[in-house]
Amino acid sequence: MRVLFRAGFAALAASLALAGTGSGQTATANAPPGPVKIGYINSALLLQEAPGRAEAEAQFDREVGTYRQQLQRMNDSLNTLMAAFDRDAPKLDTAARAARGKAIRDREAEYQTRARGLDSTMQARQAELVKPIMERVQKVIEAIRAEDGYSMILDVGAQTSVVVAADKRLDLTDRVLARLKSQGAPPAAPGGALVPQPAGVTRPKK
């Protein structure tokens, strides 16, 4: 689940990059003409070290812990059914064998459908947990941009970044991170409603 959580941060980092660029461009459009001042941040590093990130990840792990346990029990149950079928199959007539085989396939399909639904729920919950952190990061970046008159702040940590080289003196990452840490972690997201749901396993072809 930690891999999934990190993937979610990567996706949200891309959103942060787009949001940050948009904020800077809007403010610049309303400002009088002047020299263009550009800075950059590394969103991947910011989100990795932002206050509240570790707590959000731990909360996510706790909430899906029950799911993982029930998932294992459901998989074990389905495997037991499959093993019993394989053991009894030679003694069953054609109709009984077909009926039991269909029952197992139906159970497996049900588990897989419910698991896909839970995956979607988990992704939504992940985004909910990360949202307060993302909003805090965005506000700090925008505040620094406005304070120092940056025309725009680029993101070299986004997967879509086209920055191939930049002056280290333009890197605002440490400054943003320092301000984030001075503010402390944002309020934790309220408890979610992750309902444990089972998933099936693939039945070996006979």
C-alpha cells in the first residue's frame, strides 16, 4: 500500500505543478510590465518532506489494514474451494462438476469486481488525505512568489517538467520547505470510510 500512496503523491505533484504555473501566470497578467523573474521548486522533494506526509501515509496504512486482512481471508477461502474441487472432480458426474466449477468462477468474478471498486475508493481516500498537504504547499509557493515578485515558479520535480538545466540560485525548494516546517503539519483529514472488500484469485485452468 505504501507504493500506491507514493504513486498518488507523484500524480498529485503533477497537479501541483500545473496549479502553481497557472497561479503565477494569472498574477503576472494583471501586473504592470517589468522584468521577468523566474524561480523553481522540486515538488517531489517538497511532498516527500512536507510536514504531515508521514502521518497521512501511516493513517492510510491503518485504514486499509483491515482490508488487507479480509482480502487474505477471502483469497484463502477461494483457494480452499478450488482445492476441494480439484480433489473431488474425478468423483463427480459431469453436471455436478460443471455446477461447482461455475460456482467457483462466479465467486471469483464477484471478488474481483468488489476489489476493483475498493481500489477506486482507496485512491479517492488517498487523495483526501493528501489534499491538506497539497493545499499548504501551494499556499506557501504562491506567497513566496507574490512576496518576491516572481513572474512564475517552475517545477523540476514533475514528470512533465521540460526544465533540463537551471541555476541553483533560483531553487526555492529549501525556502518553501523551511516555511512549511515552521507552520507545522496541517490538520489531519477526518477518518475515511474504507469498507473492506474481498478480491478473488486467479483459478488455474484445468
